[in-house]
Amino acid sequence: MSIELITLLYFVCLFVGLFLGLPVALGLGGTAVIFAAIFEPRSLLAIPSAFYYTPWNQVLVTIPLFLFMGSLIRFSGIAEAAYDAVYKIVGHIPGGLAMGTVKVCTIFAAITGITPPATITMGQIAYPSMLKYRYRREIAIGSIGAGGALGALIPPSVPFIFYGLLAKVSIGGLFLGGLLPGLMLAAFYIIYIGIRCKLQPSIGPAIPEDEKFSTRDKLHALLGIWPFLLLIFIVLGAIWGGIATPSEAAAFGAAGALCINIIYRRLTWKILRDSLETTVKLTGMGLWILIGANIYLNIFNSMGSQELVTSLVLGMPGGENGILIMMMLIILLLGMVMDDWAIIMLCTPLYIPIINELGIDKLWFGVLFIVNIQIAYLTPPFGFVLFWLKSVLPKDVSMGDVYRSVGPFIVLQVIGLILIYLFPQIATWLPSKLN
């Protein structure tokens, strides 16, 4: 059988398994074992080593520590305190609650490093509040979905950690590279909400005059969340300033989150148990996917498929631009059926040899990669954020309502992706200044 047909069948078997509901780790590893046994039995010897060397990479230590930090903050009620502050400070502006939701999601993204917590938590907190003040569903749901998706991009982003591990790119550099694009997208969302609610006040009315708050009330609300903002600043500042490695900064962040909860008397056995349980589940899932991806790619390389894919892609019409556009489209399509960790672990090792051959900056490409995953997360019909939102919204909200709500924000994400593509300095300027 030709290597072209074997490679095609290799991908087809994987995606058929995933569409049938097979766990990603099992789909990757199982497909590899079957093809190795049939076509390259000697490569089966590489499988035990994947179980041994994958978990021992020191960069992986950052993942459970950042997840634990984020879980402690999430379960301790910081989102409620942050939203209360936003409600008091900008609620009097048309669209203020929706704009504030994006701001809180941005803060939450900088604490958790992943997408689901901000989406789920703000869906439970912000949506009822906005409906209470007669906000239109579309602006309420859209602001939560778009803001929640920022968790994949705003540092300390766990997807960036996985990409940096596989692409051999500085984690601190990737964090820096994702900061400006993340803030740019958040600004796009806020500006869009502000302009639309100014033109159509009925979709995002200001809170009533009799519920406006004094300057003292607003300052008091801000004081409730300043320790968490300080924690974010210190953790990321330690990485960017070269004071600590990402692993050391993650340990400091987890310890700091624990201390803040103790000082504010929010730490209970239930919060600690829930935080540890969430951390262990997510870390275990990521580790198994990484092991499965390593096995899948080891077998892929041993059969000679990587050389085939690289040569085919490099021979595509359109040159470098055509290749990059094709890669982005593939990521977008995969994002509709797979989670971000799985996409990164599957595509990064396939793409990096091509990126190296073209001489493209791997840090810039990594930012494009993660922004594209954000778009896929919001894109109907299978964007993951859409289903997380539907799971926490009232039953009278249909999937169609969710689809319609995210449309304008997807357009803004695409504009952001195009700007980063046309002006790579958006992603590379900050790393070049601080490294």
C-alpha cells in the first residue's frame, strides 16, 4: 500500500473515531497502535517510552499549578465581587453591564488560563443580571461568549503552555505575545457593545437613576478585588521580568491564591476539595491527550508520513500566504469538533516542520494559532463555548438564540486575526522589548 493512502487512512480513522464519541486520548493512541501493528511493527517499541518521558517534562508543572490558582479564585466568589464592582462603576452607561462582563471575563482569563470557567461562571452571574435590567438576549449572550473565549489567549494561557512545549518556544514569550492581541480583542468587543447600545439604547439600557452609586461605593467595590489583580500582576510580572520561570511563578500564584482566600476567610473545605478535584481532572485529561498525541505522532513519523505531508503542503499554490491560510482553515474546522488542547497537540507537531521550512516566526504563528482556536470556539454549529453557554442558560434560551448572539463577535475575532496576520508586530513587539 502506498504511503499516500496509508497517511489518508491514518487521518480518516482518527476522525471517524472522534466523531463516534471516542475519547481524544484513546482515539489518538488507539489509531496509532493499530496502524503501527499493521504497517510498522517495530515502531510499537516507542509507545512505552511515551508513557515514561511525557509526564516528566518540567514545563508541565505549570499546568496544575495555574489551574489550581484559577480554581481557588473561581470557587471562592471573586467573579461575583468583580461583577459587583463593574455593576457599580459602569452600570449607568448604556451597555455598561455587557461591557463590564467582557472586562470581568478578561480578568478571569488572566487568573484561570482556560476558557470554560469564565464562560460558565459569567453565564450564571451576568446573564440574569443583564436580563433583570432589560438587556436584549443577543447582547447579553454574545458578550459572555466572546469574553469567555479570551481564556485561551490572555496569559497565563494553558493552550500557550502546550504549544510552547511542543513547538519549543519560550512560554514567557508566548504569554507576552498573547497579551496585546487579547486586550485588542477585548477592546473590540467593548467598543462594539458601546457603539451599538448608544445607537440602540433599548438593547442595553443603563441602570435606573435611583440605583446609581456614590464614588465611595465604587471605591469600596474595587477594594474587594484588588488583591487578585495584584496577584495577576506579580505572577505575570515575575515571568516577564525574568525573576522566575513559568513553573516558579505558577507555584507562587497557587500559594498566593491560597493565602488570599485564607486572609479573606473564604477558604472552606468544600472550596479546597472542589479546586483540587477540578485541577486533577483537567490535568489528567491534558496529560492523557498529550501522551496519546505523542504516540500518534511517533508512529506518524516512523511511517514516513510527516515528510509526505510537509512536501505536499510546501508544494501548494499561493506560496507562504496560501499555506498559512490553509493551516488556519484546518484549525478552524477542527475547533468545531475538538477541544483546544487536542487541536494543539495534534496540529503543532505537524505544522512546526513546515513553519521551520518556511522560516516563519514560531511565536507569531502560535498567537495566530490560538486566536484561530478562539474563533472556532464561537463558530456554529459545534463551537465548544456555545454548548457551555447553553448548559448554564435558562431552558427558554434556544441553541438558535446562542448562534445568533455570537455572530458579530465572530466577525470582530476574524478582523483581529487578519490584523495580527497583516501586522505581526501586534504579537511580536512586546516579547521583543522585554526579552
